[in-house]
Amino acid sequence: MKSLKLLPFLLVFTACHNSNKPMPKDFNFKYSFGYFGDNINTFDSTYTTGKNTVGDTTVKVYFTNNEMQRIYGAMVNEDYWNLPETFANKIMIQPCEEFHLEVTAFAKKKKVSCNGETELTSKAKKYFAIQDTIKKILFSKKDVKNLPTDNRMAL
């Protein structure tokens, strides 16, 4: 009975502990999302959006060390490295949103992909939680906020 009372504490402690793991020096990612293939590339500090009628728009976007640590912490908490490479589709409807997240850390690469019609399994929810963290930070950036409305992906 005592062990059951400790279970919630241990789960919270483990989640908090994991998010404080040191971020590897080579941590970077490419994240492509949406109907128009918007993408973030932390290797070259860019955000490109194709949501307009004249072509792609690219702006420089710099994530602070703290922001990168938050994103890395979300990946650790949501167990990114144990997610499947692809998620099964409920139904294929075209066009649909696509999501691709390729991460480099500890000299290894991992890519996870799905589309907007993915069945919301517990692992898919973890993947979308990581995406939410990335998007919240991205869309808080001044250069992204300053894009014309038709060039900005809505949350």
C-alpha cells in the first residue's frame, strides 16, 4: 500500500529528472510540418514557410540555449528516441498535413514522420507534445510574428 502512495511522486520525479538531462553539444533538428511544408532548421537557423501565393519565405530564427534545452527536455520526457519511425494512418485523405522531425544528438540521427490522419495512440500523443513545444517557441519569435498573416502557419 505504501508503494502505491509513492507511485505518483516517483512518476513526477522521474519526469522532472529526465528533462534536466544535459543537452548534447551536437543537438539540432529539422522539423517540417503542415500542408505547405513549413520547416525549421536549427542547423542553419532558418524557418521557411510556403503558405503564400508567391513562393517560399525564409527568415533567420535563432533559438536560445534555454529554448533548445526546453525542446531537448520535451524530447527526453516524451521518449523521442523510442518512438516509431512512422505512425499508422487512420485514413488517407489528400491533401493532409505532414509532420517530419529529424533530430541529431550524440552523433546519431533519428527521424519520425506522420500525417494529420494519424491514429492518436499514446506514442503519437508524445510526438505531438514535442511538436507543440517546438511550435510554441517558434511562434513566439519576433521575426516569425512579423511575417505577413498569409505567410504564417496557424497553431
